[in-house]
Amino acid sequence: MLTVIALSDLLSARRSFSGTVGLVPTMGYLHEGHLSLIRRAKQECDHVVVSIFVNPTQFGPKEDLSKYPRDLDRDLTLIESLGADLVWAPTAEIMYPQGYQTWVEVEAITRPLEGAMRPGHFRGVTTVVAKLFNGVQPHRAYFGQKDAQQAAVIRQMTRDLNFPIEIVICPIVREPDGLALSSRNVYLDAEQRKAATVLYRSLSAAKNAYEDGEHDAEKLRQIMKDVLTSEPLAQMQYVSCADYDTLEELETVTGKTLLSMAVFMGKTRLIDNFVLG
Ligand code: AMP
């Protein structure tokens, strides 16, 4: 497996590939969620490229950029063990050299949910993903349903900008107790870790109610809120019951629907979601 940093080295490695190329973009500190994307790419593509880049432009000024967990050596060992061909781990100076001034902005679908809570976040995400796409030139790119709005935004950008890339969205990998795997889970202390199952419990309660015939979206939102507020360590930021494609809040659940939420456990912000229908 080759690890490259410079764009020129990435481009020359890319030229040596024949057949299909799959890209798995990550911010590193890999867990089973990331590894599931790499395994899927390995099954479906002749070559697999993993990018590792903690993208500063998608973090707000009060977010955890400087303390975001990193362990490149461990990541490279894991990626190599799965049989990936190439890792691109550029520096911030390579991605955003002095004088950098071009941004990719997707409009309506970036406004609610994460976009409302994290101004500028998706502008950073779409810009870096466009740069990863142009550098790696993959046939397929693999993202997790864990970041449901990000997946929707990337699909939109790919369509809108004519990237000839198939976007593959992979299911959420969870701990046995339901907590969605996240690099940020390492911030949780033992008590918060226990309490963090409240996201899964809250989503499950709404899903059960839906399956029992409750299709009033406001009632489903209220069910999620009630479970979240029953956990004293959890601070709800939002709950949503929205159209899966547009992410607009629903009154009634009819088609494919995204239940999603963001919750603070102490200073750690956790997100999770279920898809209905
Ligand atoms: P990140 O390193 O957090 O930017 O995540 C890189 C990719 O892994 C994104 O497409 C995430 O949606 C995906 N991912 C993160 N956590 C999980 C998970 N628990 N299950 C599946 N995919 C995940």
C-alpha cells in the first residue's frame, strides 16, 4: 500500500491504476464504521483509495478541530490490513495553499439540521469533497448513512456539478447497545458513554410508534424529545422528522423519511438517525 501526501504523488499513483477506483473519504481515527466503507469499496472496485484529512474548513470557530483525535500510524495499519491500494493524507497547506479562494456551495439542502447548527460546515465539506473527487477521480465514492445530511448534500453536489461518480451510502455501524460508532465517542466519560444510548433509544421509540401506525410527524418528534429529556446528561440540540430527499420537516409521514437528532453529552456533540419507509 502506498501513502502519499503531495497532490502530484496522488496524481501519478492514480495514473498507474487501471479498472475501477473507489474512494473512501475520512478524517482518520478509524473505527468499524469507516472500515465497513473500505470493505465495501474493496468488494466493488479494482482499486481502493482512502483519504485521511481533518478538514479545517468544515469546523466552526468553537468546534473541536485542534483536539479532534488523530492516530495516523494506527489508521495506516488498519487500512493496509483491508487491502486498500492507496492512502492520500494531505496537509491543510496542500488543500488550502496561501491565496486559496474557491468554494463549492450547495443551497437549500444544506440549510436545515446540521447546516442550521453549524454555519459554514457544509461549505467546507462540499469544497473538500470536490477537491478529493478531482484529485482521486474515483468511479465510486463511499459515505456513511451516519452523516445523513452530508450524504444527501454530496449526492446533490455530484448531480449538480456532473461529477461522473456513483455515490454509495453505507449503513450505520453501531455498538452492541445501539450507540452509532463515531471518532468523537472517545471524548465520552464512562457515565456519558452509558447515557449516550439515549439517541438510539429515542429513535427506536419513534420508529416503534411509526410501525404501530403513528404517522403524525410532530408526534414522532415529541416521542424522540420525551426520551431525550428523560436522560439528565443529554442536552438536545434538535430532533427532526423530515423528507428523506429534501430534508424539509414533515407534517405527515407518507414516503421515505429521515428521523434525525443532534445531542450534547457534556461538550461532546453526537448525531444519529433512522430511515423510515
Ligand atoms: P469521518 O471520519 O467522521 O468524516 O467519517 C468518514 C466517513 O465514515 C463518513 O462518510 C461517515 O458518514 C462514515 N461513518 C462515520 N461513522 C460511521 C458509522 N458508525 N457507520 C457507518 N459509516 C460511518
